[in-house]
Amino acid sequence: MIFLAYIWCLCLLAALLLVVPVFALVPRLRRPSIWIAAVWGALVGSIFVALIGLEQLRQASIGGIVQLVALGSISGSVYAVVAQRVRPSR
């Protein structure tokens, strides 16, 4: 349970560092295309791997790293689809 809380905190940290500032500076990116969101998600996944620590990164298999990056890409794509379907409130 503590490990899940640790991962959750790291995910929030990665989002706060990489997503929130971009949304604040460029509001039109709140509704990105699916391709931009996929690349952005992959980058956030890569940064997340780096946040976990370089020692664990050296011990991790390349397949595990690819899976984390792929999951980041999928999560960015899902965000883009949902963001495009939801109408902004006024």
C-alpha cells in the first residue's frame, strides 16, 4: 500500500511539473490532438521513469521502461479523446 502511495505521488509530481505549467502558458493545449497528447504522454512517462531514480532505471529491463512509456502514451491519447468530447463550461 505504501508503494502505491509513492507511485501516486510521483505521478502527481510529474503532472505538476510537465502538464500544469503548459496548460497555464498555452490554454489551447488543454484540448490537444491525439498525436500531440500521445507524444506528450510518452514524454511524461519518460520523466516519470527518471523520477523513480537512476539506480532503479539501471536495474530495470528495457521492456519495463518501454511499457511505462507506452502507458504514458496511451494515457495521453485517452486524455485527448475525453478532452475533445467534453465541452468547456462558461
